Amino acid sequence: MEFDLLLDQIPPPVRIREYSEEFEVANVLTLSRFPMLIIFILLLYFGSPAVQIFSVVFLFIALMIDLIDGPIARRRGTANLTGSMLDIAADRVYELVLWVIFLDLDVIPVAIPIIVITRTTLTDAIRSIGVGQGKAPFDQHETSIAKFIVRSRWMRSSYGIAKIVSFCGLTLGIALSGFPPDSQSFGVSANLVSIFQVTSWIAAALCVIRGSPVILGAARRSLRS
């Protein structure tokens, strides 16, 4: 997920001191998302309804970090293959873990995690071949259509927004369902879950669309070899 359109308006920062690749600020931001995910899970499973509502905001912040770490790395001139892989790994962990959590909490059908896990496993396995050859995952496409589907800001933003809306919306629905059955909050929880189930299906569809160039490209290469 990218936030380039906004970050591009910010002038490049002055480098105060050199950072090693391991401690570059963008990588630190990416790594911070892993403990944040653990905290979110604890809040969602063990918190009161009020705490669960707070977890919506917490999750939103964790997801927004993904929108700024890449642009920050490029602005600082430290974008590299390691950072790209780390960013994708964090995205994958969030995406797969959150879909499984929402399945466990019975707010999405099992088909959505099956679709996302299958697509992700296939595309990451295929991309790993290119990474072994020194090619970043998003730089492994040759045709203009494939590049648009996989790399364009419009497609990446659409997919990212669909996931953010679905994840935060489903979390809010779960939180409101924890209030007393005669409360207004409980009454709207089912409607919210239904709405964000629709956005979840949209996210799953975009997941398949964005993964199709990777899978089809690998199929074409195998037929030529």
C-alpha cells in the first residue's frame, strides 16, 4: 500500500546522520508493525467493548504506517531489496493473520481466507524466484498491463483502502456486538458487519486481480521453457 500522492508534496528531508541498512528509519517503522499486531490481537480478544473500540484506532494507525514507510525510504534514498521484502512480509503477516482472526470471530465466510491465502502463497513463491535473481517483487513484470495491475498507484491504493476499510470496519462491528443486547450499539453491529463483509469480498477480488499477472506470467514462462 502506498501514500505517494501525499508524500510527494513533502520536500526531501535533510539527512542528519547516516543510518545502516538494518536501522534505517523506514525499516524500523516496518518492524514496529509486528508488535503492534500482537497488541491489537490482545485488545480485540481480551478487551472490553470500549477497549475493542480503541483497538479500531490502534489498528488503523498500524495499517497507516504501511502507507508511509516505502515513500520515506525513497525520499531518504535508502529504498532497497531488503526493505522491499520486509515491507511485503509485514503486509502478508497482517493480511493473513487478520483474515484468519475475522474468520475465527465468525464475521467473514471461510472462502475469503482461502482465496487470499491461496493467491498469496502462489504469488510469493513465484516472486521468490525473481528475488533470487536480484529483482524486487514489483519490478518483475514486463507488459504494461501487468505493471499497471501490480505496480500502479491506483490499483495499490484501491486494494489498500479496501483492506483498511474492511479490517477496521469488521473490528468496529465486533466491538459493538459486545455491548448489552438491548443497547443501540449492539443493534447496529450486525448491519455494520454485513456492510464490511461486502468490502471484504471487494478486497478479496482485488487480491486475485493483482495476483493474476504474477501467476499468468509464470505460466507463460513455463510454457516457453
